[in-house]
Amino acid sequence: MSLDKQKIIELLTTTDAETLYKQADKIRRENVGDEVHLRGLIEFSNICRNNCLYCGIRRGNAQVKRYHMSENELIETARKASEIGFKTIVMQSGEDMYYTQARLCRIIEQIKKFDVAVTLSIGERSYEDYKAFREAGADRYLMRIETTDKDLYHKLDPEMSWQHRYDCLMMIKELGYELGSGIMVGLPEQTIDSIADDLLFLKEIGVDMAGIGPFIPHPQTPLAQEKGGTLELALRTMAVMRLLMPDINIPATTAMESLHPQGRIKALQAGANVVMPNVTEGEYRRLYELYPNKICVNDTPVHCRSCIGLKIMSIGRKIGNGYGGHRR
């Protein structure tokens, strides 16, 4: 659907929310069908070299108990996830340089033997790294731009460069990955005008997948006292994204459920078609805390998959049994 910036602002602010969600749900059904694609999320390291003001695993948070999985632990976690039916494994971490190019290539090559798609969400790396990971078998790469307001970006992500992040996204796209990105909504000083620009940016760069995360203040960060984003703004933004990019994959993000017990279901009924249940095991689930009140920290991967599966079926949708790539 062709939407200009003024129309996007109107949809984000004054349009009746339920009407917007129903329209997004209709567009979703017409373009990507009723299947919900499950991605098994492995949070394999909470060590990060960056110091983003909003993030619970920022380098400056001395209260975090840090960990990273060994190669064998990570591969074994992926194997178990594939055995309970996940056809995509998402490897997510902070920017932890313990995982060298060679180490990650070995891991990717082993995980690909389980007949799964592999998505990486490990931040900014070199072109050579991205190329090597792609050649080792990685299919998709997920890296949120967070905001296209460069002044806000540099205020929230000190020591980082918006231009460099954009360049990384372009490298990933050039190398033939399915490109995933997205934004955070409800950030301090963020405007609706800026969110509209963000959505137009995601359309312009031609993402295959995009996620919307509500900003949830973490108590051990400099933004602890900020207000945080609302579920309604996150859902509105996600619904507009579906109207703007009818055939992309859009996840019902876990953070939405931290704001409301039915957050992911509400998202699935407002344009989303992907869910990423956590398949990380044991204490690691609790220690990977980007934001507070993270859901399911005491659950097992089997329970999480069963639970979300029942929720999906309860709204008349079905779980996809393929790799769930972007069908252009």
C-alpha cells in the first residue's frame, strides 16, 4: 500500500486503533496467509562491547552476571530446538568478540546439518565476517536500526555511528541474506514524525523482516526513570508497517507480552505472522535481560513451544511447517 508520511502520522495517532488493526490483519491474511512461523531463539551470550543507554546488557552494567555458551552448548541447544519442530534457529547475542569469524562459521556449519534456516542477530561486524557467515550457511541477518533520527541515535548509543550501522545493513543485503531490521518505539525524545520516517526507511531499504519493540526502561541503565513505550503505540506502528510492506515477515515481539499478558496474540491479530519462542535453557534465560519483566524466564523450550502453539491455534491460525522465508 502506498502511504505518504502525513497518512502514516494520521494512522499512528488519530485513526481508530481497532479499525487499523483489522485492516492490517486483512492485509496480512491476503499477502502471507494464516501460517505463523516459529523461530527458535538462542540467546548465547550477554557480553557486549557497546554501552547503549537503554539496554540491560550494556557494557557499563556491572550488576549483570555475564556468560557465553561454548560451541558445543550452542550447537546442542540448536539440535534440541530442531527436534521439537523449529525450522529456523535465531542466534542472538550482545556484540561479544569471543565469537570470532572462525568460531561462528564452525557453529553455523554444524547447526545447518539439522535442516534449519539460520538467522544471526549479533550486531555490527566486518564485511569479511558477514561474507564468511553467509558462505558457512547463514540465511538471514537481523539488526535493528532502532531509530532513523541520527541525533537521537547518537545520544542513546554513545560510541556508535548511525552511518556505520546503515552501512552494515547494506553489506548484509548485498551479500544475499534475508535482511531483518526494525525500530524501538517510545524512546525518550522520539517523535511520531520520526517513527513515520523510520517506517518509510524500512520500506526504502527493502527489508524482508521487521520488528517493532516497545522501549521498556531497565532499572540498571541511565534511562531507568524514563516513561517507556506503550503497547498501543507499538501495535499501531506494527500495523502501519504491515500496510506499508504487505508481504514481509513481522514478528509479534516478546517485549509486547512483557507489557500485556496477551501482547503477542494482540500483535498476531494486528498484522504479525512470526513468533520467536526462547529455546535457551537454564539460568541463561534469566541472565539475557535486555529489559525487565521478561516473560517465560523459568519455562523450558518444550513448554514455550507448546504454550505459544496453543495460543496461535486459539485465534484460528496455524503453525507453519516450512522455513518461513520472505515470499516476495
